[in-house]
Amino acid sequence: MGLECKSCGAPLPNQAATCPACGAAVPKKMKLLPLAAFMLIVILVIQAYMNKPEPEAGAVEPAPAATAAE
């Protein structure tokens, strides 16, 4: 046990979906592992984007090669 109904304060069984005393819905506990994995992926993507080297402002890119038709 150990859980209490937020509506009436009655003790709740561990796997209860509703309170046996008043019938109020018991909110489900949020699992942290999927949330933590998602946040880790987001942080890694942001870090990879931040560490990407930027092209130099004065750098000149080579012109495309001329074809025989031109």
C-alpha cells in the first residue's frame, strides 16, 4: 500500500486504477527512462550541431568545372 487517494485520502492498492472508496481515477506514474533517453538524444544532437565547424568567411569555393558544350 503506501499510496493515498488525492480526492478522499483513502489508502490505495499498488495497482489500483481507481480509488475503491470514492471511485476517483488514480493518475499513473510517469516512467522516467523514456524521458531521460529522449533528453539525452536531444542534448547529443544539439552538442553535435554546436561543435560543427563553420566555413570561413574569406574562403572562396571553387567554381564548377566548365563543360565542353559551353
